[in-house]
Amino acid sequence: MSWNRVAVVGAGLIKFGELFDQSYEQMAAGAFQAAVASVDKGFDPKAVEAALVATQRGSLWGQEGIGGNTVPSAIGLSGIPCTRVENACPTGSDAFRIGAMMVASGVHDVVLVIGVEKMRDKSAQEGLLARAASGHPVYNRGETAPVLFAPFATRHMHEFGTTREMLAAVAVKNHHNGKLDPYAHFQNEITVEQVLAAPSVCQPLGLLDCCPQTDGAAAMILTTAARAGEFTDKPVYVAGFGVATDHPALHEKSTYVGLPATTLASGRAYAMAGIGPDALDMAEVHDCFTITEILDIEDLGFVEKGKGGQATLNGETALDGRLPVNPSGGLLAKGHPIGATGVAQLTECYWQLREEAGERQVAVRHGNALQHNVGGRGSGVSVVNILTRNR
Amino acid sequence: MSWNRVAVVGAGLIKFGELFDQSYEQMAAGAFQAAVASVDKGFDPKAVEAALVATQRGSLWGQEGIGGNTVPSAIGLSGIPCTRVENACPTGSDAFRIGAMMVASGVHDVVLVIGVEKMRDKSAQEGLLARAASGHPVYNRGETAPVLFAPFATRHMHEFGTTREMLAAVAVKNHHNGKLDPYAHFQNEITVEQVLAAPSVCQPLGLLDCCPQTDGAAAMILTTAARAGEFTDKPVYVAGFGVATDHPALHEKSTYVGLPATTLASGRAYAMAGIGPDALDMAEVHDCFTITEILDIEDLGFVEKGKGGQATLNGETALDGRLPVNPSGGLLAKGHPIGATGVAQLTECYWQLREEAGERQVAVRHGNALQHNVGGRGSGVSVVNILTRNR
């Protein structure tokens, strides 16, 4: 029943971190070269017929965001069609989805998706000031990301008895995984005690409950399922995807213990792929904060609503657990260069399904992997992609 | 030979201008309502399966540009997939192209494309300062749009004997057309003498050689050619499209008397549509400056390179000319709210092909219309769409 018209035949990224020594275009070129080098049977860059560049917020962080214009020249492909896609935190995952539809449309056979984001060239404070200066009557009144997510943690604790130790277990797990991922921003183990003792950011979230500000880039090469064999004998197919929006203002939210956009988006993706969460081998989900991963695994149907904290504490989402979540280290340890994030998560899924993930390889029983982002105003948009190695 | 898998069944816009009394979301909603109301057999907004929002630069002009997140709620469709597309000046036209591919992919049958841009809430000066502050080593050193286009006028004059009167003829024609367009920002005639006497902006371009800063929104409803009949007996089809990039820095340009991205993009669009410029009844092209329209009509193959100025002076591109160009008034008179511009141009093509353009209606002989944008760093990206009423 799966869609399976589009295949991934190459994927790569650059090491995430504070990349003050690389320009936006250099980062994009590095990811592109890694993706090209990854193609099993070799890949002539001239085979790229069109590209999408995923970058979320050029302007605020020192870029103008006209990546659709500057990236082709920087990767030696000036002339090709290239468009920037932006969709808040799901920017990269949405560009991937649109790239898949471009291939499926029959217009382009080989499409490149590059996610790239410069987060560190400008201070977060400058970004906040620019947002405050925009003068919106509702948004931007101290509405930082921790302020948006902390109330969900408080309410989840109140309704379901979720504890700070359960939140901390997410950070400890993802840092453990990140230590095994050579591309992760942070490659060190942390302990529950360290998470609990970290400086408070917005109650009940401390510093280690929050993902870092990270520079990074990732790239993937998509083609038709019919042509995949020209490039590799181990393609991974796009089984399905879903996007959903929700009301953007906090005062319009229908719940504070879940993110309905995730549930709606994943429902659409599962329907398109013809599978449910039981058929997944692993997932990369949006852990911008520890509470977010707990909400995600509930909203995606991996565990019952309210049980996400306990499931994490029990190790159900560990590398050797029932359903490994964020083997790459997630946003918490690998980093969250916004436009690159989704593409990098999908690259991790690609590697895992091809069983090339080294020390962090999970057991592949079903051949399916899920990738998820949620973000934007009031977490009002979510994107879910499902990949499969089954034809 | 044409592609023709996707049809336009509704299109509408709000009056362009200085819309201080409307929010970004209100403008989007106004355009959406106009598009819905335009559908001949009626349209239930719930039929929209997915949307694209075209907005170029939220952040610099007081919006954050997360339109993919805020627009669905504002138009009563919270929940639908919605993504922001950005591609410099061709932002709206590129969103249309991607919307067409989404329909052609078989994933979504009914796709909404909304272009919306707030240009006037922040001063252009603030935008320039923000760009200067971004600190790029090559860009942003006084690199305003007039500074980027003026050298092309100078060189075109030098090589081909193009005169300021020929440039002025573009502005006079487009203001004449704009007077007939109820949606245009400027609705007054101007004279050659006024253009020549206007204050200098960047030699040889004066104030009336430049398009204004305008707020605006436009929306179109796309569906499969197979389902078009449910909505109208007069659909207009997407015959072809093309996008091309060029090196973004001025010092990398191969010519100063043409914009190669336009030639490459239109060549792709003509090939896809299976027609050439001789089969067009009209065109909406990117006249951000008078010189730009002259470059465009040469680069698009309407006239021989170097003859664009004389052809305009001769009236070849007037409403009753050999090939009417910018019957809507163009960017010079109708305005250039960036994300909305391409969608509004395509709406004009839709109306012209349906012969609903009132006093500015052109003669429809072939049934084909072309829409064009060029922009970005060093005019390094161009998008061309070709519409047809022939099935």
C-alpha cells in the first residue's frame, strides 16, 4: 500500500557545531559533497536537475535567506532551478517532502535537497531584539522557545505525574547517542544529576533540557524509484509524509499536554505509507526540549498519552529499546541548525535503514523509519516523513 | 506537446497599495476570499488540501515570515499542510510552479497558492540597515536594487543606442495600463517628460523608472486537469514552466546587456509547453525598473537583443501592439509586493486568457500567456510560467 515512487540514493552532512570558520555557502557545499560521495555507484553532480534549499531564518541571523539564489553557484551548479523552502522548525523535513513531490510529478528525475543554517554568526539576543522590534500585538512579548514549551512540561507533570527525572532521562539518552555520532555538536555523556543541577532557563526546564544553537548543513539526493538502481542497490524509498498546521497563538491551543499538529501530520503520513507505529524500527523526532520528545512519542502513537516520561525512564526509546528514538543524538546533542535539522534526521534514518550507523545502529526488523519535526508559532506546524527499504 | 496536467480554476487579489490598515494575515485572507469567490461553479474552502504561502522577506519588514504557520488559521483552514516558499523576486511565481508539481505528483488534488507581502510597515531604510549589518564581505555594500540595475541601462545604451526616452516609454505604457487596472497601486497616466524630469535615483534611472514599495496579496486555486470541470467550464492550464539560476555576484556576470537566468528559464518553459514566443497573446514580465522590461522582452525572445527600447517606443508591447506586455500595469504601476507579485501576474494572465480583463483586455488569438520574474542576488534567479486555455 505504500507510495514508494521516490527513492533516496545519497545523503550526507557536515559535522554540526559552532562553524565560525565556514560561510553559509561553504556549509552547503560541504553537505552536497558528502551526499555526492555517499552514492554507492558514483554520482556526477551534473545529474542534479533541480534543487531545494531549506533555510529558516536568514535575515535574523546574518544571512538574507536567498539561498535559492546563492547555493547553486557555490556548489558548482549555477543554472539549475533552485528554490528556498521555509516552514519554521520543520523547514528541512518539508523541503524533503516537496522534493519528493517534484520527483513524483515527472518534471524532474533527480532532485537535490540541501538544508543549511547559520545560527551562531549573530547572537540569539540580536534575533530576539529584532523580533521584539517587529511590533506584533500578540507575538514577541517575551515569547521565546523555552517560554512556549515550559507550560507543556508543567501541565504534563500535573496531569500525568511526569517528573523532572523523566525529562532528564531524555537528555541523558540523547547525549549518550550523540557521543556515538561523529556529526553531533555535543559528544559527551551527561548524568541525570547534571541535568537536574543545570541552571534554570524557564521552569521546569533547565539548560540541559534545551537544545543548543548550532550551525550545520545536510543534503540528500532523490530520484524516481525506477531510476534508483542506476545509483545504488540499496535505495531507501519515501513511503509517505504528512504536514499539519494548528492555531499559532498559545491562547488558541486546545491542549497543553500534546501538540495536535504532530498527531494530524503523522496520521496522514501513516495513512499514505500504509503502516502504523508498530512497523517502525526507529524514529528521529523533534526534541528541541526534553518535554518535546515526551510529547512527540505520545502524539506519534509510540506510547499512550501520558506515558512518555515513564517509557523513556524504562529505556523503551534507547538504542536497544522497543523503539529507538533519536539514535543520532537528536536536537539536544546533535544540534538544531533549523533548515538542516530535518534533512539530517532523514539522513540518520537513511543510514539506519541501510545499517550503516556504526556503534549507534539499531536493529532493523521491519525496514521502516519515521522522521518528525514540530515548530513555528505555538508549535503550529508539524511535518512527518516515513522512509522504507521495502519495495 | 504541452504538459497540461494542472489547471487553474480560481484566482483573485486585493487592491495593491499602502495597506497600513491590514495585517499580513488579513491581506492573505482577502486574497483567498477573492480567489474562492472567483470560482465559476462555486468553491467550498474545505476542498483545499494543501497550501503554499509565498512571502519573500518577513523578517526585515516586520514579519517573521512564518506564513506557512499563521496563514491557514487566518483563512479558516487551520490543519491543512502549508509551506512557505521564497525565491527572491520570483517568490510568488515559484510557489505557483511548486504548487503545480504538488498537484501533478498525485499527492494533492486541490492546492492553494497565496502570495502576500508587507513592504510598508517598516521603512526601506531599516531594511537596508539590517542588510548592511549582516556583514557579508561582498554583498550589502550599497548594493540596493537600483544600483544593481542601473549599470545594465548604461551598458545597453552604450551598445545599442537605447535612450532615456525609450526607458521612459516603458513607464508611460505601464502607467497607462495601470490606470485601467482596479487593483493597481498607481492609477494615473504619466508622460515621457515627467519620467525624464523625475529626481534621479541612480543614473540613468529616475524615480519613475523604479517600481514602488507596495503591500499586496494574491491567491490562485490549482487542481488536476481531470477535475477542473467540477469548478469551471473555462479552466486555464499550466502548459510549462522553467527556473534558472546565475552567479549571484555582479563581478561574476557574463553580460551587462541581458539577464541569462531569464533566457535559460524561458527556454525551459517554452520547451515544456511546446511553444515559442510567437504563440503568446500577452505577457506579464518583471519591470522592477524600466530597463528591466527592455532586458526581459529581449531575453524572453519577444524581440531581438538590443531592439527592446525601440520596440517599446514603437508600441509593439502596448495593449493593442503585436505582443502586449504588462497589461496589468506591471510592477511599475501595479506595484511589487514581492511574494504576491508573481501570483498577481499569473492572475492577470488567467483573466486575460478568460477574456475578463475589461478595458485592458488584449486580443486572444493563440490562447497562451507568459509570466516572468527575475531577481535575487545579481538577478541570479528567474522563473517563467506559461498558461494556456487550450487543452
